[in-house]
Amino acid sequence: MRTGLALALAVVALVVTGCADPAKAISAAGYRNAVSLGARVELAKHGVLLRDRPACRSTGAENAHPGSDFTVECTASTPDNAAVTVHGVVTAAGTPAQREDYALRLDGRMLLHVNCLGTGCR
């Protein structure tokens, strides 16, 4: 039920914004959601808890095609108001050469530099 509601809201948002390619917009939103959740999991593994899920925005993901590069930026805060930022870069998206790079900072200091976020990482 929850997934259906989220998908329905995404489709409504696309219709309202007049997006030309709904599939790409949904994929971009899915990527931002995955980075947000993955960052939260990764930070928790290192003892950093967040007040809320990171809010993420991407540049270039909506128009991505195989081989594209794009970025994602996320912000959040800890319960004691420390600022958390995530800067991610994806290169050669959707190809065997795809690379991801994420820098997670706590109050401006580098905390983690990883090429994968969350529980599915190897």
C-alpha cells in the first residue's frame, strides 16, 4: 500500500510539473531516494544518527542516458544539530564502466569517502 501511494504521488508530481519523460524523472527520484537511504545506513554503521532522512537533489540525473555523468547533494542534521552533507558523483551511468563516489561530511569535516552506500555494498 505504501509503495503504491508513493508511486501515485510521484506520477501526480510529474503531471503537475509537466515533465517530458516520466520514466527518467522517476528513475532520478529513485536514485535520490536510494542515496538518501544508503547514506543514513552508512552513517549509522559509523555511529552517526540523523534527525531525519537526508534531503537530496541531483544535477543531470533527470536527463541521464547510458554513459552520462551526474551528481547528487544531500543535507541532514544530527539530533545535536551537527550538519551532515553527502556529495556524490556518478560517471558512465548504466554502463559496465559505471563508477560512484560519495563524500560524507560531518560539520564540514570528511567522515567517509566511499564508492557505495548502504547495506548492498560489497
